[in-house]
Amino acid sequence: MSALLDAALADARTVIAAGGWISWALVGISVMLWTIVVLRALELRRGVRGPLRDALLTSASAAPRGVIDRFVQRAAAALARPGGCHHDLDRWTMHEIDRTESFGAVLNALVAAAPLLGLLGTVAGMIETFASMHGSHHHSDESVAGGISIALVTTQLGLAIGIPGLIAARLLDRLAARRRRELQATRTLLAARFDEGRAS
């Protein structure tokens, strides 16, 4: 098993090396992109299971495991203080809604950067290919092959990083939109509960 892994890593290094510095930059973008995907997915965890109304009961005592749990605990604590009002509830709602946007812009920028950097590699490879052919009928086949290799490898890497990254970013954007709707619904439940408590 370790021999297969070593062989796969050696092949990957060979392919990346064929693309030059642009390939290594794409590897760096890939690492950053998928790190941010994981961080954003963790940030968007719901926490509570079942209906949102249950969050008002279970989230008050348990350690927060996600967006809704954390919001209920902080908003309920703010409302329980002397002078607590709907303004406090709105403030915590906006705070948590803003947190659902965490890493979103950076993730979208990295998704856009990957294919563009691959395109830069394509252009660089073509320039190297034509430069090796220009002005000489005895150009080096190795130089031509090197230029084509840079062009193809970087294009392939840019697309291989960008396409799955785009899918992950869109799925996380949809999840963030769902969390924002749930936060607004939970805010309405908390406001109704607060008003009932003041009336009684």
C-alpha cells in the first residue's frame, strides 16, 4: 500500500513539476481553497436537530454546536438582561447572519483564480513553444515539448481545481442562505417568546 502511495506521489510531483511555478501556485491555491471549504462548512453547521422551536429548549442549556445553538444562547442571554429588548435580538441576528458570510468572498475569489492561473500557464507555455521555434529551423524538440507540457498541465490543473471548487462554493452558498432563513425564523420565535414573557 505504501509503495502505491509513494508511486502516486512521485507521479503527481512529476506532473506538477512539468507545469513549472504556475503548477505549484495552483497547488497552493488548491490547499487554501479546500481548507476554506472545510472551515466554512464547519461555521455553517446548524447545531440543533429537528424543528427550530426545539432549539429554544435544547440550545439554552447545551454547549453550542452550530449557528442556531449559538444564536439562541447569545440572544436569549441578551434578552434576559435588565433592559433587554428587540434591539438586542436584532443585533445578534445581524451578527450571526454576517458570520454565515465568513470566508465566502475569499472562497469565490480562489475558485475564480484557479482557471485564470491555468490560462496564464497556457499562455506561458505557448510563448515558450513559439519562442523555441522562432528564427530557427533546428529548434529543440525538447523545448517545444516543454512549452506544450506547461500549457497542458497548467490548464488541466486550473480546471481540476476550479470546477470542484465552484461546486463546493455554490453548495455552501445555498447552505448559508438556508441558515440565514433559519436565523430569521428563530429570531421571530425568540421575539414572540420574549413578548409573552413580558405580558405575563
